[in-house]
Amino acid sequence: MRPLTEEETRVMFEKMAKYIGENLQLLVDRPDGTYCFRLHNDRVYYVSEKILKLAANISGDKLVSLGTCFGKFTKSHRFRLHITALDYLAPYAKVCGVAPRRPWGGRSPPWGPRRKAGPRAAFRRGRRRCAGRCRQVKGLQGLLRAAGTP
């Protein structure tokens, strides 16, 4: 576990500034103690300095994680935030919430609009079936008439 380099710190803070803006300083200098960001296996952890001092005598290869994982650096050196950082970023967020999103962009689903089943739904279904049978019967009567039977 090591501190972040200048480049890693810049990339991570730019990403977090999109969500919390200038409140980034409040995340590091908290009233309950000083916190810092540490890198371990391409993942950035948010750790209290007290816990960091206690974990100093654990070897790096035996250490699995320490603190809260805020995100990870990809192989192309981009930073991706993890959902575990949400609890820490939410109090300082610039935007209060996310607008609800309608599925399929506001259009009806590919299988068509959903029909509500009301008290007349069974009657409508029966009428459709009846209309189909009546057409078949009329078709048979037409065939019989064409064949010359009364």
C-alpha cells in the first residue's frame, strides 16, 4: 500500500470533482480525524490515518484491503468510482438526486403498450372470438352458396 502519485491524484480528484465539486477538501479534512487515499493493487482506498498507522506492520502481499474502496485505476490509467464510495460522496454532492428515467426512452415497449384489464375485458375478448367465428361461418355459408346448396 502506497500513497498516490501526482498523476494518479490529479486523475482521481478530477473524477470526484465532477460529483462533489469544491467539497473535495471536506472529504480529506474531516472533523473526526484526517483521512487519506492509498493505492493497493490498482485500487484506491479511503483510510483514516490512525488505522493506517496500525496497519503499517502488515506486509503488502498479505494485506487484502484497508478502509473503504473508492475506485480503481484501469489499465489505460483512467479512474472508475465504485459504489462503495457513494456513502462518503453523497453528503457533499452537487446534485440532490437523479431524475427518474422511463424505460425505453419514453416510448412503448417493443411488444406493444400494456392494456389494462377492466371489468369489460372478458367481454371484449369474447366479442373478438365471436367476430372471428362469425367470419368463418360467413365464409362457410358463402362457400356453400357458391357450391349451390341452400
